[in-house]
Amino acid sequence: MRFLPVSLTTLTVELADLDETLALFASLEADPVEGVTDMVPAARTLMIGFRPEKLTAETLAAKIVTRDLSARIAPSDKLVEIPVTYNGEDLADVAGLTGLSVEEVIRRHTDSEFTVAFCGFAPGFGYLVGGDPDLQVPRRQSPRTKIPAGSVALAGAFSGVYPQASPGGWQIIGTTPEKMWDLSRDPPALFQPGYRVRFFDMAKKTVPVTERGPEIREVPATHQAPGSVTLKVLAAPMPALFQDLGRFGQTGQGVSASGALDQAALKAANRVVGNPTGMACLEIIPGGFSFEISGRAVIALTGAPCPVSIRDASGRTVSATTYRSTALEAGDVVTLGHAPAGMRTYLAVRGGFAVSQVLGSTSTDTLAVVGPDPVTMGAMLAVNGETKGLSAVSLDETPAFAHPASGEIVTLDVIMGPRSDWFTQAGLATLSNQLWTVTPQSNRVGIRLAGEHALERKDKAELPSEGTATGAIQVPHSGQPVLFLADHPLTGGYPVIGTVAEYHLDLAGQIPVNARIRFRPVTTFADIQPSKG
């Protein structure tokens, strides 16, 4: 058992194999350690988040090291059968890699009974183990930018089904019409850890009729009561997103927390209008976003300091200030100009938006496609008219930091690990010695960076999938890193050289394209040693 640092509130336990990982995961679920917030099992690691006010990493390691890892998880009585058309783009390549015929690959895949070991990468993506060992093949050297939903694929010791169209490097051997992720189901993920899975060839067996569950009415993104105030979106050059503080407790289905990229700004926006700090706001990339209000309301804008203009029904225009409450009247049109610095602005309205939660949160996860729909031109957003019990508006909110502008240098503190030892000394030095430019391919999933020199690895070994944290600096084969933000995949197959310290994550979420990042390691890589006290 080896303990590796991830961040100031997360560590990774590296174990001998998947059986030990699942045994430790089951042990910690059955007998929890107070202060542990979340766990993400993977191929041979368990990533554990904890509350630093309750635990230190060393104390947590001491509580884990004594756990019994000999227990094996009993198989579930739940069997899921998946129909497959074996027509995958990589089927012939898999046959070549294994030395088997295409027909023999199909036979061995359908003869195997798999178990869902864990979920990750994307909602509903189950990592299946227990297949024929002769079907173990490496990931593709060049991952595809888009793999269709329903693709049945192999990678290493795992089989899996892509629940939605996404990038990926697994070897595709077929497709299935089954929906792996469906929010009208409870739970939405068809694959749950422990379930048994069998695949069958649709060319040889009739597809069973799936029993339909109860009719589930589509819930609108916002609920509009008669006479309620609404915001009509007049322009949205970039779609706005509903965000709150995040979606927690769903990692078992492969769903990460998501949430506002600048949480301090979201909390400040709510305080300015007297709302509870975690209430849903609109996260907006300013530069033309505009809306008309149908009645009286109090709003606040925080985050990136964009110019704000308000045109009333008579045509008179005035300016508004960020981090201050603003009273609106019916017919007022609010427009956000381009922000000279920062990347995201947060809009709060007193009483909050009447928006539906999805899996316990109003956050929109752009990678997982979970949460309310993006807000585009023509959207009608209802305001919750109930304001009883709200606080007074706050008059002393200010930005938590100076917002960076395009071309400026931003310094981010980094906790080294968990895979810093996969890089050469030259690669480690490159991380902090050169500036990294934020590319236009960046989004809420991650900041894609470009540097003059790539990060040099010690070898080209393949890393089994393991949990990834918000702020992780993952390094693909190109050596050009990706800084994961809130909508990152729950697990990843490339080494993480370090993780941005939690206190700089809000700042990272405000870094615009063409700004440059300097990474400043505040720790050196070392295994975490269990405390003896």
C-alpha cells in the first residue's frame, strides 16, 4: 500500500491490484473514517477526499493502513444483458493484436461474464472486469476525438460501453442500442458497481423487449408561476450556464461535482442580493449577453468586472457596478459588455432562479451533459418570488483577487504528485521554469496549455485509469498539459504531475485565453507516511 499526495484535501492510495482496491473501498464504506468526503475507486488506486479540519493526510493514512484487504466482494444477483452488433472500427485490429480471428474475438467476448468494478470517465461509464484474458489489448496510440454513444470497447483488462459521444482511446469492437445513462431511470446509470454483465451478438439472438418504467414527465429547466417575474434572454453570444456549489455524492455513477468555476464570486453574488450563498446563479462569459426583466427585481453581478448597462422602458441608459445590488423595473434591459480581465461573471437575483435540480444540484456539467440546459437567446428564466427569510443585501463585497487579463502572467501554486515520479528531472523543471499559454481550446472541462518545451516523461508506460481531482495537471503523450477544471472526467488514463492548490482554483477558473500561467510548486513529491500518533 502506497499513499500519494494529490492536493491539500485529497490523497491517492495505490494498491496491488483491483481486488485490493475494491476491498479497501468496501471496508471504508462499511466502516467510514470521520472526515472523508468522497472516494473514487479505479484500476489499482483509491482516491480519497477529506476535510482538513478533521483529518491530516498522515492521520488518514494511519487509519487506512490497518484495513483488511483480503476480503473479496460477493457477486451481485443483478445481471444486465447487453445486445451488441459486432461491427466496431477496431474489431479487425483487436483480432490482429490478440492473434485470434474476428469470429473468435466475438465468441470470447460473448462467452465472458463481466462485473462492473467501478464507474468513471463519464456518467454511466462502467469499467467491466472478468473478461477473457486473451482479449486484453492496449489503448489506441492515437485517441479518437469522438466515439459514438453505445460503442462497446476494450482497453487493457477492461471492457466498457461509451454512454455518450466523447473522445476516447479504447478499441471499439461493436455498438449497442441500450441507453447506458438515462435520467428518467432510478438510478440513471444502467451499470452499477457490482452488477454482472453479459454481452450477446444481435446477429445470433433476438433482442429482448425492455420493460418500460412509469411514464416520467419532462421537467422544464425553470418553473414559472402565474404572475412571476421572468428574465427573457435577448442575446447570448456564448450560452450561459446555471451553476451552484456542485453536485456531490454521485461518483458511484461516474458523475463528478461540477459547480461554479469561481465559487467565491458565486457566493458573493448571492450575498449581495441576500440569498443563501449556495443558491443557483448564471455563469456568463460576458461580451454581449443581454436580458429583459418583466417586473421588479434586485440583481447582482460578480466575478469578471465587465461593463454593465441598463436601458429602461423609456430608452434612458445608465451604468451598473459589479459587486453591488441593482434594482430593476419592468422593461429594463441589462447588457454585459466585454470584460477587460477575467473570464466569467455571475448573475444572482434576489429570491433565486426557479430552476430544477438534477441529481441534487442545479449545476450544468458540460462534459457529463447533466443539469439544466444551457441558456441561449430566447430563453425565459423564472424568478422565485418567495423572499421571506432572506438576508439584507450585502454592501461590502469585493473581488477575492485581481482578475487576470489576456497576455498577463498568472502564478498558480501546485501540490506535486501523485505521478510526479513518472517524469524526468528535466520534465519536472520544465513545469515550473517555463510559461504556459492558455489556448482557445480551453473550456470548463480544462485549460489546454501550450509551452515551448513539452514535459518529458521517463518512459511511455501506460497508466491504468485512476481518479482525477479538480485542478489536476494531466499530461498526455504530447507533453502539453491540461489543467482540469470543474467539469473534468472523474477518472483519467494519463499521469498527473501535480494539482493546483485549492485556494487557487477560483483564480484558475478566471484565466482568459492567451494569458500565461507560471506553475509554482509549493511541495516536493514524496509518499505520505502514516502518522504514529
